[in-house]
Amino acid sequence: MSNKNRGCRLAIWMILAVSALGLAHGGIRGAVAGESGALRFQGVIMEHQGSTLIVNEHTLLLTATTKVMAPDKTALRADRLAQGQWIAVEAEQTAIGLRARAIVLLPKPVRGAEESLFTVESE
């Protein structure tokens, strides 16, 4: 195998690796899976029907244990969630879909907010 072929193969593998990392990182608008298996992301509420939210075209299940908070960490009722609001979500994948652990209302999209909004207390 010539050096030219080896270089081409290496370049193709690097492009594939970088592409795979980009897709994994941007799956649900910058979703991050923490050590505890929590999925953290932010997005806009597209629809709110009873115990389900549609955020960034993904269905999110609300339960009795879901914490809904204002940005200053004060507790809110789940009925404060409305279509068009920006929220940060901490969820876990279950057999029936994404189950919300905690939701924080946001005034606008906040870069890097997922890690700072959810502390060990929320897990």
C-alpha cells in the first residue's frame, strides 16, 4: 500500500470519527448524558398536554416526582409550563420514553446552562 493510499484512508477515518462525534453530541440540541445517566438539554415547549410535553419534537413525560423550577431554583407548579417557553430539562430514558426529572424555566436560550442549572441536589 502506498503512502498516498494510507493518507487517504486515514483522512476518511478521521472525517468519519469527527462526524460521528458531532452527531452524538448534537442529538437533542446539545444533549449531554452525565455519569448518573441523566440527559440534559434545553429547548422550546412545542406542545403541553396533561402529563406530556413536546420539546424540540421529542415527547417528555411529566410525573409526580418531576421538579419544575424558576431560574432562581424556587419551586413552581407544572401548569406554569406553556407553549413557546424556553426550558432546560434533566431527563432519563425509560422503556416508555423520556421521563423528566427536573425542568427549569429560562427567559431565553442560555449557552452551557444545562450543567450549571442542575446540581447534585436535583438528582
